[in-house]
Amino acid sequence: QVQLVESGGGLVQPGGSLRLSCAASGSIRSCNNMGWYRQAPGKQRELVALISIGGNTNYADSVKGRSTISRDNAKNAVYLQMNGLKPEDTAVYYCNADVRTTDWRLTNYWGQGTQVTVSS
């Protein structure tokens, strides 16, 4: 059993910053690709940023230059630093990870989501 637990969401004014954190726990051998997705009301879930186990990153055009994804492999954790936040960044942010469990299975997991609201 693997769980992803996000933290760090909240209400922030336009132009502000937030740092989201996600920690994976359970019967984990390693976490391969890890990432952040978001879903705004009435919209489909979309990719925000991805990071490979080797540290290669990929960002959605909408957040490129304003956000930085990072990870701590020893902690099975992934982070998203978001700066210059805009009202259109308002969404529920979900952590996602491809997890190699101790039985050598590779399974994709989602966190429960954390709300980010950008408003004055």
C-alpha cells in the first residue's frame, strides 16, 4: 500500500508564492517519474510539471518560468515552488508518482489533492 500526501496549498494574493510538498509512503522501493497536475472547476485535469528520477523536468507552458519542480529521492518527496501566481492558477493540485513497490510492481498513484486559490 502506497500513499501520497500533499501539503502547502492555501489562499494567496496575485503575485504571491506557494510551495507545495508531496511525500510518498508505504512499501516503496523507488519513485520513478513524479509530478504535479491541477484541475480547475469545470475543466479537465492538466499537467503542471514532471520530474524524472534523474532530475529531468518538464513544465506546462502556462507555468514555465514561474514554477520549479524538485524532488528528494531519499524522502520519496516532490515539491512545486510557484511564484508570480495568477488567478488562473486557482485549482486543486494533485501529486502523481510512478512507484516501484517492494514486490517490484510499478504502479501509478495519485494524492488526494490540495486547494490553491489565488485571489485578492
